[in-house]
Amino acid sequence: MRWLLGYRRLKQHGVIGLNRRNADGILDHNPRSRFPIVDDKLLMAELCHRIGIPTPATLGVLTTHGDLAKLGTLLEGHREFAFKPARGSGGRGILVVDDRRDNLFRRSNGRWVDLDGLRAHASDVLSGMSSLGGQPDRLLIQQRVRPTAYFEAIAPRGIVDVRVLLYRFEPAMAMLRLPTIASNGRANLHQGGIGVGLDLATGRTRHAVLGDRSLTHHPDTGAPLLDREVPCWKTVLEMSRTTARGVGLGFIGIDVVFDERQPLLLEANARPGLTIQLANRQGLGEAIAAIDRRLATGTLDQIVVK
């Protein structure tokens, strides 16, 4: 009976599970014809260019194993860059280089690799080892996003990003995702990153989780995680709305990173996870119902950002 009581308690707080996400979010608001755009980083980058959303620049694309021969030429003049599978998910297959010495390249984890090592990694990506469904893939060589000093205390390694979850093209919930040493510099929560819930109106942090454990301070640096303001918050929300409408998906997760110069759209997810509810200590069902009510009455006002 304890599981039943737990289920009822979660339902009372508006917490939704995968079945409701799939039925009320994905099936009702996400046309299948639009999935290929968000599932392919190259198509997504092309869409962002058309609708005026800043995103990391694409330096080159490898499509076949025959293209591996030109990798050295593509990398000429670039000291830093990122390899990304076009159809990768969960951070798999991403390799970031932040420095080089001739034909030796330093990865973001501090290890050095030669050109043959990069070719081997690229070959794995092209073979589909990191792609959705294990299908043959393409490799994007993109601009490396340089970490902003603003988040240095709470991101000792790797890149911070913001996940905005939108419902019917309106922000419903958001969280900051922080890398840790344990996550090897990646912000993905299932790999050991920290989820920090954000107040939609202000962009300030209000609750943090690592796995199923609440936090108040970063486990690596000891820096406080709560009551911090995300920079350029109004811009982040505007980018998220514009991208959701451009893609044509009504239930979508938009990921934004912070480069030294400006917020950049990293990727979009047509099947966003639900851990964002834990990070915010709030059920997504409440936010969805509120948006539905305001749309039904014609009183949907955009979030006032302070």
C-alpha cells in the first residue's frame, strides 16, 4: 500500500510520469514530421540560422568514412573545436578540444590525443556508435563554447546549460544544469550533473538536486547554488519561444549554453526528460494546467522578466 500512497501524493502535487508526458505532451503537441529536425544537429543548426537564433558555428561536416582523409585539412587553423554526432543523444560521442600543439590535441578532460586518435573517434561516430538507434551518422565539427567566468564557482569543469521546457510554445519550467568532476565535465543529469530549478520570472536558482539528493552547495567547490541569477534571462526565454515555434513542436526542451560573448542555442529535444520536476521541487502538471487555463480564457500573458 505504501507505493499507492506515494503515487497519490505525487499526483496531488502535479508530478507527471512518462505515460502522461507521452500522451498529453508528445502525442498531442509534437507532429512526427517535425522530429527529424531536432533529432539531427545539422538540420537544427540550419534552422537556427534561418530564424536568427545564435548557435555554435559549424566548421565542417564528415559524412562518410572517406571524409576522414580530409580531417587534418578541416582542422587547420583551429586550436579548439568540438566533435558532435549529428544524431547523438545524452552527450554520447561528443569530444571537445581546447588546445593543440601541432598535431596533438588536448581534450577538455586534460588528455592529449593525436590526429589518428581523432580519426578513430570520428570513425566510431560515423559508424553510428553514438547515434539514435545505432544508425550510421554524420559528424559535425563545431565551434567550441568557451565557459563564461560568471559560472566558474559552480562549474569547475565543463559547460553550464539551461534547459527550458515549453508547453504549447510557452515556458513551463526551467533548470540550470551544472557539470561536476564526477560527470567528467558534462552537464547531463544522468551522468552525474546537478539540476538546479529556476524561477521563470526572475531566472534565479531556487532548489538543487544531485540524483535524488537535495543540495545547497556545489559538491566540488563548496560554492552556494541557491539564489543565483542566470544572466541574459529574458534573452534565453525569447530564444526558447522562437525556436519552439520555428521547429513546430509544442512540447519541447530547449538547451541554451553561455559562451563568453552571448547565449547560444545548443540543441532541442522532442522527448524532454522529467527530472526537471525534481530540480524545481514542483510538478509539471501544475504548470501545464496553468498554461491551458490562460490559453482557454485568452489571458496568457508572457512571463514578466525582471
